[in-house]
Amino acid sequence: MGGNGHGPMALVASNAESAQAAEAMLRARYDFVAPEDAELIVALGGDGFLLHTLHQMLRQGTIAPVFGMNRGTVGFLMNEWRIDGLAERVARAKRFSVAPLEMHATCVSGTTVVHPAINEVSLLRETRQTAWIEVSVNGRVVLPELICDGVLVATPAGSTAYNLSANGPILPLGSKLVALTPISPFRPRRWRGALVPDDLKVGFRVLDPLKRPVSAVADQHEVREVATVEVCVDRSRALTLLFDPEHALDERIAMEQFAA
């Protein structure tokens, strides 16, 4: 998967001091163009900034691959920060296609919101009252009543984030699955979630939206007081991430299964 010839590169950085310093160093060493003129984007920051960059690209219809370098904290989706050999690293990088989720949320008011998510779409209770949610797959009801703090749908790329902290499974990058994971489920008590083929639609209906209001969150974008939410994978808007061969994303995700 190596051998990425690349044309003009753009450089974007988070507002963090370490990212700004790294940006200045790279601009002194290499030539960069505006993002709209680039065939490749170098992103400096942490995982949150990379997600922000990818969402901007989805909004603008940009399809350039992204090579991230970690100037944040965790940096699970980022490569190691180094100033030297950038062109060579990009040329050797492995390409990974990441297809976002698409959330269709209909609010109690009747408003409809459509928003993409690279990591996960989560439904969360808004008050102290537990959420009562009906869960369906491709229009077939699979859980008539899930009583919980919430429930989420996660992509393989996002399976090591919020999904993992909710005791959801880690999904290999090429698995063609999404994780359906409950958050603090009360009933059914023994249900721990499911793996769903990523060509199926997952649907949620809030059973008592006035007494037990629920919000839907696509990555960081929140929609309050939802009545129904439908989630599917949108392959037509797949994004490409680039990784050093020795720190490839598929291997990182696989190794997370063995992390203490």
C-alpha cells in the first residue's frame, strides 16, 4: 500500500502551542500551498484536531489524503512528529480508507438534522431519567425496549475511542462492521451490544421523548431532544489517512486488543 506519489502539500495545525511551533518549523523547511490547491494535507495536532480537519474536508468536498503528525496528547490517529524526511515518509506511507457514518436525526419538534461522524454516533439521556429506546436494524426491531444511559454506533476507526470506554468491542479496520454498544444498560441486563454489517442501517426510536429526553451526538455535533435517529455508513464520502508503515492504523487497532 506504499508508493504514494504526491503533488502540492498543504499544512494545517491546531491552536496548541506545540502544534504552532511545529508548523513554523515545517514552513521554514518545505513549500506548502493552500488546502484547496493541495493534493495532500499534513495535519499537526491531536486526534481531536484530526477529526476537526476531516469534518472540514467533508463539508468542503475535499478528497485529498491526510498525513497527521502528533502534537497533541494521545495521537492514536496520528504519526510521530519529525521534521526530517517528510516527502519520503509520505511516499512510503500506507493508505487507509475511512468511511464516515451519516446520522439522520429527527427532533421532537419535527426538525431533521443530517451530520457525518468519523468515530461514532451516540444517543445520550439529557436528564436524570434513563432513556427508553427502541433499536432496529434495516427496519426490523431487534430490541423493543433498551433502558440505558445511552447507546452508540462506532466505526472501526472510532472503536478504540468512546466505544471502548463503554466496554464495546475493538473492530479491525477492514472488518466491514460497526459496533452497536449500550452505555450503562439496565434492561435487557445481559445485553452487551452487537456487531452489525456496515451495509445495514441502524435505527433508534425514543419511546418517551418528553419525559425522558435524549440527545444525539455525531462526533462532537449534538442534536437535542431527538425522536428518531437513523445511522448508516456513507462509502461515497470515504476519506484517506496516511500512516508510516511501522505505525500503521490497522496494526495499532489490532494491538489495542492486548493493551492492559
